[in-house]
Amino acid sequence: MHLTQEDALVNLRIPGPTACPPDVLDSLSGQMMNHRGPEFGAILERVTEGLRPFLATENDILILTCSGSGVMEAAVVNTLSPGDNVLAVSIGAFGDRFGQIAEAYGANVTPLDFEWGSAADPATIADAVRDTEACALLLTHNETSTGVTNPLQQICAAAREAKPDLLILVNAVSSAGCIPVEPDNWGIDVLVTGSQKGWQVPPGLAMAVVGPRAWDAYETARMPRFYLDFGKAREFVAKGQTPFTPAVTVFYGLDLALRNMASEGTEATYARHQRIAAHCRRRIEALGLDLFADPRFASNTVTAVRVPDGIDGADLSRLLRTEYDTVIAGGQAALTGKIFRIGHLGWVDQAQIDAALDALGDALAQLGYVAPAQAEDHA
Ligand SMILES: *Cc1c(COP(=O)(O)O)cnc(C)c1O
């Protein structure tokens, strides 16, 4: 795998869309093909099988042309009916969004919020599943807005024990491909992800793993659906097609990216994310900055950092962008101006994180920031 980015003009350190390798970028300029012909059928099959080891599933993998939010909506509308009791666990902005989608389609949603920066607690969730008589549980694996990875396996186990026929729908948009997910082993009924986060390709495709319990629910689910209909997608997969015109060029890119990812290997890919994330956190702390996430649940794909006192987060982002060609993400919703975030997912190596952290240290100094340890020395 080639992980140098010498040609890149900008060190894009947002948690998606993420930078793509040069060979993937080249593949995107391929000529169009008949999406109802055998060549596309072959690509669809290769891509689906290439995703399988990273999605750790024997169940159906469906690939839709939409963003991550689109496939979150698909998970909801294909399995639920208006009036269903749904428990929406949230530890940040994307958890909130999942609940809002279910509510928009008429589910009876009970939010279960945990403090932003912390992880969701399995026992509390299990109690809430019992109390609300929920038929479905909405979970976010990796909360991109706070840099926290939920203990998904433990949550699923506790929730499943509380209600054996519970439907568990999981947003793994910013974890799958980078952090292990095991939908079959962990009892997840629908797990969704999106191309532009950990998969080393541009935005445009979204994937759903759909298990047997979800297909049973699909048969009776009454929320309206058309474009996002899982049944139609499954029917067309059997013919080597998608129901509607797919993002053909993103398929070209994903075909190549998955070949690259297979040659790196699942375990090595996960280990690289873990190593780089740990390195990023160490360097943040060395600058005297505070990490936002509970360290026990710090994400391996995105690191959230508190904006230090006396520094304006917007000024910091602007300076990094204009003078250091480094693009970081700000805080979302209630965290606007309070944190900034560094993405380290997909096509990333340590050199890119070092470059970003060097730039961050210089930009902070330029804005007058003095690290606490140095401040003490000066006192
Ligand atoms: C990026 C992201 C999404 C989806 O965002 P889109 O802009 O719709 O692709 C959803 N959930 C999480 C956790 C994400 O990181």
C-alpha cells in the first residue's frame, strides 16, 4: 500500500470526506459503462465480496447510491412502522440525527442521551429497552462529533438479553473499514456505513448489512419507502445490478480501494488506525491540550480536542487552512467553538498526522498559546 501523500496540496484532516489514494483518484476518471451490463455486474460482485471481510458478515450486503444519512434513513424505513416504540441512544450529533429520522417517519422515539464526550452505558440501555418496551434500538458505533467509540458489542449483548427479538440498527458510518465491526457475531440486524469515511473513496455510495431479523421486519414494516427499498436492492443484486443508476465512478474507485485494503489486510488496517490514533492523542497531550473524549472510549478514527482558553477555534481553523494548508474540523451543534477535530481514517499514515500536529503547534504559538507546562515554567 502506498501511503505517501507528497502530491497533496492540502492535508485534509476532517473525518470525511477523506483524501483518496492517487490510484483510486485515477480510477475515477474511467469511461462510463452500461450499468445493466455484465461488466458492471462483475464490479458489483467484486465490491460486495471485497467489503465482506471488513463487514464480517455472511448476510446481505446492499450498496446504495446516497450519503451516510441516506442509508441511516434506509435502515429505519425498511424495518419500522409508524407508532413503533424506538429507543434512540445518543452520545452526540449523529446519534441525535438517527432518532430524528425515525421521528420524521412517525416512530414513537424515546431519546436516551449520554453526556457528549462519554460513551453509552450498556446496563442503562438494557433497562431503558425494558422500560420503554422498545421494538427497535438505534445506536451509533463511532460518534464522529465527539470522537467517542461506543462499546458496541457489550451494548448489543445487554440489549439483546433485555429483549431477545429487539431490532438493533447501527450507524457504523465512521467506523466500518477502520475499527472492527462484527454485525453477525454481535447480533446487529442492520449496520450501515458510507463510502467517504473509512473506505478511501469519494462520497456517493453507502452500504448496509441486513440480517435475517431485519428481513422479517421488512415484511411487515409500513413506513413509506421507494428509492431506499432494501427488497428492491436485494432483488437487483441477484441480477448483478442496482435498482437505480449507481454512482458508477465511485464503484470504480471502491473496486480498487478494496483491493488495496485486502492486500493490507483487515487486522493490519485496524492496527494502523489504532496506532495512528494513539500517536495523535499523545502528540495532542504533549502540546498541553485536553482531549475531549473519555480516554477509555477514545475513537481510532477521529480525535476531538478542547479549544484552549484564550484561543478562538474559528481563528485556529482559519490560520491552519490559510498558512499551513491543513484543514481540520470544528465542533458541531453545542460543541461549535468548544472543540476541534482531527480525522485519521481511511488513507492515512503517521506522517500526515505528524505534519498536522506540527502545523497545529506552530499555529497555536502564532495565536499566543502557551502550553500549561511551559506556562508553569515561566511563572
Ligand atoms: C459522516 C457521518 C454520517 C453521514 O453523513 P452524510 O453527510 O450523510 O454522509 C452519519 N453518521 C456518522 C457517524 C458520520 O460520521
